[in-house]
Amino acid sequence: MLQRVAFGHQWLLLVVVALLALAALPAAAPAAQAQTAPYVELRGWAMLPADTFAAGPPSGFAIGPANGRRPPFAQQPVQGFSAVLPLWNGNWLGLSDNGFGAKGNSPDYRLRWYELKADFRRGSVSVVGYTEMSDPNRLAPFPIVNAAGDRVLTGGDFDPESFRQAPDGTFWVGDEFGPYLLHLDARGRLLEPPYPTPVPPALRPFARGLDVVKSPEHPDFVALPTPEARRAAANLPTSRGFEGMALNTSGTRLYPLLEGPLFDDPVRNRLLLREFDLATKQYTDRIWFYPMEAPNNAIGELTAINDREFLVIERDAGEGPNALFKRIYLVSLDRVSEGSLLQKELLVDLMQITDRNRLTRAEEGAFGFGPIFKFPFVTIEAVYPVDSRTLLVLNDNNYPFSAGRRPGLAPDDNEFILVYLPKSLNLRRS
């Protein structure tokens, strides 16, 4: 009897200790309440073929075959669009990312933005020209791949993922390797040294003693002997830098958004959103957090529709039939809950778009064409409001690796879609 009573007390003590431990853990950032997907229509579809190349030196020497394509390539693939901007002539600027997905395999991929002409009547996209990013004035504070040559920047130097044009005509690019902000002129030339990302006070306990946010690809860690050593020195995981960056419609402030949390942040589904003042060229002390629906999700873009509201692409890592979560949300800097968490409104479920005008046809071996159109790509990284009810959305085809549209058959094309919303967005300046 005494042994049974003692065992009961021990069991009760263990329960109490476990409950106290759970209570001490930081709560996950609350995701948005379940929302019914709004009815949206496909109003335009156009495609740039996967096997589109532009002039330049051979590339892809550090990657292997994928989806029936055997590198190296004789020229530069036109691929990996991670942001899009409108041009005065009705064309678009599409920013390519670092090339083949990593710093080590992309030193022969030249960083560019392309001018693209989308013809939605014919369903085609063509390349008009391109601008290469370069550092002729030696402003990068570290050696670059083409240091002894023309100083054209490559995927071994930066990973450009977000792209905005300021009122003065210059461009700002959000990079993942630093992560950095890059300031370039209209000819793609670096105007200033890259801007590092200070750690805000709210995240200093999780910053591993670093004053700035640094990924394992940060130049400070290039001399470390192993990937494990670089990860141990960094405070941000690989490929989790400035995937999205908005410019408010007044053209005064940038809002770069990290794609993932710091390594040691116990709240695994909150992403840091910062404010950068273009007049002072400094970060302000204002921060917010974007709450993802799941810790393994990622964001693909952040685009302003006015001075206070933004579109956010949030996605899972699936493609083809495994693509389940590809969405566009609306957030406002004025709708914030405890802990500076942005509140989200679901605008578009990219896996449930009505193609009532039969712009696409079901096709053997293809996934997502037909009456219910799906955008089943692993990376969807560009959205821009064409007007108050129409969004342009692009995928990043990760050439030659991604195959979400025709799994196992062919690499993804670059698809441009126009999505028509059931209600108008507020595109006015605040």
C-alpha cells in the first residue's frame, strides 16, 4: 500500500512538472483563422518556355542533369523570376535570382533583370533585353567572382530575391546571402556598399551574439572549413533572407521581409518585417512579424498596394500533386495583434482559381490545367497589382530543377497569370 501511494505521488509530481515546462515555452505566433477561399477567376495566362536562353558565357558547370536537361548550357538560362515590376511601355522587368539555387553552384550565372513582353491574347512571353548587375566601383566589401574581369555580379556573390524601383529611378534589391539591401542604378551598377541587417532588440536573445543578421553564406564565413561550421556561426538559416520587399506607394520606405526565422527563435512561424527609410538610408526602429500558417511554410513576395497595406505570397514546399498551400494574403501595418503580429486576410488560393474562360485545357501529364486552374509550383515569388481587381502572378521555375506542371516529364516554364479578385483593393496612397 505504501509503495502504491508513493508511486502515485511521483506520477502527480511528473505531471505538474510537465505542465509547468509547457507553460514556460514561448507560444507560436497565432496564424490567421481558417478562411474560406474567395472566388477568383483566371483572366490571363501566358508562358515563357523553360528552355529560353540569353547571350552570355556558358553556365551550369557545377550542376548535374535534371528533368531531361544536361548542363552545362551554352548561354545563360532566362529563369528564376523572383520579382516583377511594370515598365512605362507596358512591358515588365523580371528579376532573376542567383541562378541554380546555391552560392557554390552558381558562380557562372550572371545576375540580371530582364525586360519581358507578355502577350495574353496569344499566351506568350518574349524577352526584349536585359540589364546585368555589376560592381565597377569596387563597393562590395569582399572579393567577388569576377574580381579580375568585368566585375559583373554572379550567383556566387549575391542571391537577389526582391526588387523595387525608387522615385529617383534607382533600384533596390533584397539579397538572401547577407542578407543585404543592394542599391543599384538603372544600368545595374552598385551605387553603395551593401546594407547589412541589424538585429532588432526583440530578437537579440536569439541572435547568437551577432549584431546583424547573417546567413551561412555571409561573406564573413567564407573561410570557415565546413558547412556545419558556417551554420554554427550564422544566426539565420540558408535561403531565408529577403525573399520579399515592398516599397510603399509614396516611395519613401522599403519593407524587407525575411523568409524564415532566426535559428534560435523559439517562435518558428514568425518572420521579421523591417522598415528602411530611403531619405536617411537607415533602418527605423519599427518592426512587425508576419505569422505563417505553418512553421515549414515560406513567403515568396511582399508587394505594397498603398502606404499601409501589402500583398504576401505564402507557400508550402510542394509541387505538382504535392502542392497544397499556395496563397496570397492581404496584411496591414494598422491591423496588428499582440507582439506586433500582422493580421492576415486571404485574397487568393492559387490552387483554386476558376478558369471560366477556358484559357487552359486539361492535358495528359500536366497538373492543374482546366476548369479549376492550379498554380502548383514549389516557388511562386512575384505578384503585382495591375489594377484594383487584377493581380499579375509569376512562378520561379528554378530551371532546370522544378517540375510542378508536368511532374517527371519536363522542367517548368515561366508562367504569367492574371487573377481577377471578387472585390477591389485600395490602391490609393494613404
